Amino acid sequence: MHGGAAGSGAPKGNRNALKHGKYTAEARALNAHVRDLLRKGREFIEDI
């Protein structure tokens, strides 16, 4: 049986996110900036 004994299971927190940095504040800010640039670019092309 797969039980739920005290102390078993995954460690607390999302430590896997630290391995690749995808969810760091810096990466999220960069992704938001790129999305904003792409949106502005699409708007510019529509206005032409």
C-alpha cells in the first residue's frame, strides 16, 4: 500500500524551479517584457 505516513512525500517548496530558473523573478520580468514587445509589434503592424 502507498500510505501517507508522517514525513513521507515530496519536500516542502518547489525546489525544482531553482534548477532551471524559469520561475525566478528576473525570468518572469523578462518574459513579461517580451510579451509586451510582441503585443506592441502586432499593434504596430495592424496600424500600418
